[in-house]
Amino acid sequence: MKSDLFFIVNPNSGNDKGRIWKEILAYLDEKGIEYGHYLTQSAGDAIVKIPKILAEGYRNLIVLGGDGTTNEVVNGIFSQSEVPYSEICLGSIPMGTANDWNRYYGWENDYKTSIERLLKHNITKQDVGVVTFSENGERRTKYFINSIGFGFDAEIVKMTNELSHEQRGKEITYLLSLLKCLLKCKKRNVKIESDDFNFNGKVLSISIANGKYSGGGMQQTPEAIMNDGAYDISIFGDIGKFFVIRNVSKLYNGTITQLKSKKVAFARTENKIKVTFDCTTFAETDGEIIGDSPYEISMIKGGLNVID
């Protein structure tokens, strides 16, 4: 069976590491499906490899990994200029630990079902985030497709990334990370500027998102839509730790926006956003830790073709 599928595989992603990939190889060969593949060697490897894969003529890029690997592939697509991104499609077989982007599209962990879905090649378009930030005294740009988070949100991701592969991929692990971060995370002052939304004050956590899931299944922006041309924003301001503990279930069941508190805010904007902290503050984009403020966030509306 002729196909134009190229698999970008993170062999260290998820608890099963390379075992699932070996099973997928056998299944593809059994079905007579032609494909290309590459096993990433280190962090950031996929970003460098994508232009070379595109130069070979492949246009359907399938990620076997988690949100971090997907983020690298997206950065590889949008960092190159030889092939228009309108000609490239992104698909996935979940194999990572968080899989928040996959969760939005309802991809299953069963690889046979996922492959059949990929071969049907139904395409939808989604928005792509662009963030410019400071790092080592320079301004840099990265792309993201799910969300960017600051403060408590980013601290959770950082702590989770530092866990062993055996500890990751379990909801209880993310919950424990959340509670541990809550004990040590400090609130900080921030200014958020947009043409139709502004905030200036102390915050515990901020999420600016295309998608509704982050941090391994939390729903900080439960009403977000990947292709509506807008960012959903959640701001948890000068709130106490017990406030978070009392309402943590709402972060997972999608009812967090029902909170009645002047210290919690939700907004939506189609305009550029600038986020400036009064101290050194890193962010997380699709589960990857980046930079320092000021952060300038824009969007490529409908920029990515997704095999849905």
C-alpha cells in the first residue's frame, strides 16, 4: 500500500519506550504500507531533522511521542522556509507521558486504530502559537500548538519533566507534582497587555492556550478551540494554597471557569499578547521549558494541517 507517511519516533517517550515502535514496524510491514522513519537521538534533534525529511519529499509527518516531541516537529516545520507549511500535514500516535494535544483530538493509545485513522487522511486546520522571548541576552522565537504557561503552570511541567520515565504517564503522578509545586511556588508580579485585555498584578499561574488540556489532563482553559483564531487565557491571581487545593478537582473536570472569585480571571483574545514579569520567569510551551520575559505572543491562524 503506497503512502506518504514519515514517522518521527522518540524511542525514550512513554513508559514502554521502544517496544510499541517495534510492534508498529511489524504492523506496517504486515499491511504492506510504505513509510519512512527516524528515531530521535537527543532533545531538539527533531527540529534539525524536519527540513531534511521534507527535502526527501515527505509531507505527512507522524509523531510517535508526547507533547515535547510534537512541539519539536512543529518548530521544525515552521522554522524552515523551503516547503510552504500549507503543504505539510501533522499526525500522531500517542506514545508519550502527557499527550495533551492528542487528548484534544481524541487519539487513542491503540496504534492499529491510529494508523487506520491516519490512512483516511481527514484534514483539519488549527492555529499555531508564536512566542518571542529573552534567553541568554538574546531574543528568540519558538512555536507551539497547545499552550504556553507561566508560574505555577510552568513549575508543574518542569517538575514533571524531571521525573523518571517510570513515574510519568500516571494521573496520580501529575497530581502529586501539582501539590509539591504548590508548596514551593511563589507568586510574582506581571503585566499582561493586549488590545482588548489587560492585567497588572500578582499571579500564581497563567495559561494562554489554543487547546483545553495541559499538564497531563488539567483543563485550565476548558472552552478553548484549536482553530477559532483566538487564545483562551486563565489567570490565577493572588490566591492562597488552600484555595487551589479546594478547587483542584475543577482543574481536571473542566468546571474551573465556574469559580466565583475576583482573584481568578478568564479571557479570550484574537490580538497579540505581551507578558512581562518583574523577575526572571521561565515559561512552558507544549511541555517544553523556555526563556525569560518579556514574552510576545502572536498566532498563525489556521497555519497547521492536522490529520484528524
